[in-house]
Amino acid sequence: MNRRTFMSASLGAVAAGCAMPWFDCHGAFRSSRAAALVVLDSRLQASRAYAALAGADVAICLEVDADVGALWHGRLRDWPGPMRGALRPSDCFVLRNLAIADARAFRSITIVAGALGFEIGAV
């Protein structure tokens, strides 16, 4: 493979990788028709905007106060349906590890710098 072919193929792969997550984001967070539990951080603009967009698909909306791990063990772990929201990357990291340890599917996407959108699958 010559350099020009490699560069054009690489550029196409990068462009598809940058474009597709946004398409996937809109479809992923609305894939299941069950009402979801929405987890948000009111200190983040992206999180408040996500909660407003979720609208009718919301069963319960929970706020992350300080410790997302305590929220997981106190309220989220026993929720049988899907969970969605937008949080700080550090909170998403903790939720991801807890969800995976509990054998639940976890998907996330960067919304803006400092905020990740996520979905945790139903039990």
C-alpha cells in the first residue's frame, strides 16, 4: 500500500469514527422503549440538556450529589430497566465499572468536553 492510499483510507476511517458516534448516540439512548431512569448532575449544562431532551421517556430522574458509588449501591443497582444520563467522565468511569461488575451492558459517548452520555442496559 502506498502512502497516498494509506492516508486516504485512514482519513476515511477517522471521519467515519467521528461522525458515527453522534448518529449512534441518538439511536442508542432511545433504543429500548421502556421508560428509563435518568441520572443527571445539575451542575453540568450537558446533563441538564439531556434530561430536558429525554422528556417523556423518563420514569425517574435521580441527581448525583457527591458519590456516584453510593448512588449505585443505594438506588441504581436494583433498578430493573435501562438507565441513561450525562455525567462527568469520572462519574461515568465509576458507573461503568460497577455496571460491568453487575453483568450489565454499558455504553458511553463524549457529548462535550467534560461530559459523557451513557446508557446502562436493563437486567
